[in-house]
Amino acid sequence: MPLLTEDELDRDPEEVIADLAGIAEYASLFAAAFPDDPQATVDNFAAAVAAFQRTFISNRSLYDGDVLAFSDEMVEGMFRFAEMGCDNCHVPPLFESETFADRNVPELEGIIDEGRAEATEDPADRGKFRTPTLRNIKFTEPYFHNGTFRQLDEVVIHELEQGGMPYTDEDARLITLFIEKTLNDESRKPRRPAAVPSGLAMPIDERR
């Protein structure tokens, strides 16, 4: 979806592949990475991006250290996270699971995604998506498969509403605080290169 989404790359994947294939260094890198299919294709591009994403490791967050370093509100948020059933799907320590669920995410015009049903072809799986990790989620907005929500507190409130248990604004605030403050670790994020084979200027991340 980042390729297609208007406020991200907004590109036709085939056009992106054509651009990559036309750059000698990228063509060489694809050939080296995929010897059985030595060319730039949409599938190889997706596999390369997925391999890169698997290098993202988060295990040095505040949560992974000394819980005594938590503030009182962080501790309370952690307990409410469990009490409200959030950990049934977002299971510690990775805060994710192999479950697929329909969270009744509002649809966005122009984005059609039937979720797991696109893989299983089972109508019962329509709208179901795998439970993602909450680690470093502070840095990965917008949220859900279609980017419906842009603020983490909006996601927490939506999820509490889906859970069906009574909750208060204070529940939502403390759970959001727990997620934002204790599950972040960018200590081993990939090094941003000074230059790329395309010759394009490296973008500046204005968020940080």
C-alpha cells in the first residue's frame, strides 16, 4: 500500500520496477539477490523490502529493562493494558500474535483491501488482518491497513470500543502512555545511506 497511497509514494508498481530495472546498479543487485529469477520484478521487489524490514529489531526498550524505571503512570498503563484484554492479541514480549481479526476499521475511499480473504478466498476471512506488533508503533503512523487513524490515542480508543468492555478516558490515556513510553527502541535501526544508486537526493525525515 505505501506504493499506491496518495500521500506516500503514489506510484504504479510496474512503473517503479521499470525505473529500477533501468538503473544498472539496481539491476545488478537484483540479479545477485535473486539468482533463480535475476531481474527486477514486483514480487522480487516485495521480497527485498520484506527482507529489509525483518532486520528491524526492538529488544532494548524501557519495557525490556528494569520495570523499576517505569513511572507510576507507566505501571498503571501496563496493568490496564492487561485488564482491558489488550494482551490477548498483542502478546508480550513482542506485543503481537499470529491471530487474524476484523477490527471494523472504517473504509477509506480508493483503498480496497479484503484482508486475509485475499489469500484464503474464504468469505469468513474478509476484513481480517494479522495482529501487528506494538513495538515502535509510535513511529509507524498512520495506523491500520489503510491508514485510517493518524494518532495512536485514536487507535487505542477504537480498540477499546471493539473490545466491548466499559472503559474510561483515563484508561485510554494510560494505555496510550504505556505503549508510547515503554515499547520504543530505535537503538539498532538501519543506517541511512548517504547516497542511493538512483542518484536521487536522500529525503529528510521531518518527524524527528
